[in-house]
Amino acid sequence: MIIQNVDYAEYLLRKGEVVAIPTETVYGLAANAFNEQAVTKIFEIKKRPFFNPLIIHLKSVKDLSKVTQKVPQVAKDLAQAFWPGPLTLILPKKPIISDLVTGGKNTVAVRVPNHPKALRLLGQLNFPLAAPSANPFGTISPTCAQHVVDYFGDTLEFVLDGGACENGIESTIVGFENEQPIIYRLGAIKIEEIEKIVGKVTIKNHDSENPTAPGMLLKHYAPKSNMVLSDNVTETMAEFQGKKIAVLLTKTDIKANSNHIVIEKICNNEDYETAAKNLYAALRKLDTENAEVIIAEKCSPVGLGLSINDRLYRASQK
């Protein structure tokens, strides 16, 4: 099921199949973005609601004109700064893009991934790829090929192995209202980096009824175990004394002191780039401990700390 052969992945995609592919953010379930039947398979495999739009992956910025009608200058500036890379832009779509891909919206989410195998694959195809994360809808995103296999088993025939994902959380999504940039999803590019290019941005990243972009639903990226967020992990652990606790640490140093506590620390010295890379793998590991609760420590609300807090908040919703 796990393969190294980009040419075979190309063959399957040309046949209208779905292939899991690596990107620098997370692994994606990819299909021909121009083939409605293939795109439908993505939704069916993931059990994803059809109102939730997908991201189209392009081989280069030059392909923007094939799928979008209008690109404001501010979007061009962001693409020049961050592509290939973990930035998704929301832009008016061309009719060639099916409403199935866009969740019925007149806009389409597009990006150029920064992963050698993904770029090689896209370079060999004459169509872009629609590719949401390669996990059942609402669950923890996969950051290595084995995570995808663990989720889908024989349901998904092939996973293109590209190693562990460099960034570890999804792309930052930016749209435009009256040509003013709006962040619809916090992600692997810090707000501060976006604002260096375009100035002050607005965040509108919650919409569970009619989301403009992926990742806006209230509950998402969630483990099976009950999870709570904490500003003070020691105090929160005391509230669950006597229970089997799993703890995800981002700042504090705490040692497990009984058989009832399992701890994963995902970074040191508030290195949130490392924390983002380790986040989903650590959550998956803690979720296998059969803990009565996972206590997740909040990051400081700066840089990628904001993006990690966003993922933890959504993962903790009931």
C-alpha cells in the first residue's frame, strides 16, 4: 500500500483514482480536480460533508490563470512571497472548476505545495489535484504515510511515501473581501509573516454552516479521547486526580509521577515550529493510551502558537 513510485501514482491519478500524497504540511487525499467522479471518491473515502470545500494543488503560480478568474495584486504579492509553500489563497473560480470542489462557492482554494514528490507528480500531470488531508473527516491529520494506512487500511489502495511532513500543520488560508486580506484558517505561516507583505489582516476562521475554506468548522482535528485545554497544566491535572491522564506539553516541564499519567512534550523553549511539526503525531500517540482525558497545554498566543492553539481548541470541542 505504501509506494515510492511517483510514476505509478501519476498512472493511478490519470485513471481517475484517489492517491494519498505527501506535502510539506500534512498528507493529502489527491484526485484529478477536473474529474467530478474522482473528486466524489475523495468525499466518500473521507466521509467529508459536501459543503466543505477542497484545496486545489497547482504545479506553479503560472497555473493560477487556469483555475481562477481574477487575482488581486495583494494575492500576487503573497504568492510570490510564499509559493511553493504552506499558503492557500481563496480566489474567484473559473467555470472549469466544479462546484463539488468548492462546496458550491464561486471561489476556489489554491496553493502550490513545497514537497519534492508532490511537485514532481504535479509536474508530470496536465491537471491540478484536489487534495484535502488524508484522514477521516474531523480526525487528527496524518503527517507520515503510516498514519494514512492506519486510518484507511484496505479502503485506500495506495499511499505515496514522502517521509514525515516538514511543517506538520495545514496551510494558512487567506481570502480577500474588497481586495482586503482575510485569514480564514490559521496555519503553518505565521500571521506576522503575512502582515509583513500585506499589512494588518482580519481573522475570520469560524463558520460551521457555510465555510468559505477548509478548517473553519468548530470541531476538527480531534482525537477519540476526551480532551481539555489548559493554561495551568498542574492545576488541571489536579482536577483529574486518580484518573488516567495523558498530557500534551508545549511550555511546562512535568514528569509523570504515577502509572496514571502519560506525557508528551512537543517542543522546548517555546519553539513552536518544532511543536507544529510534532503536534499531530503526539496527539495520535496519546490517543492510543486509553486515557480518560488528554490535557493539552496552550501555547503563548504569538506566531505559530496561535495556529497550534487553534488546532487544540477545535480538537477539544464536544
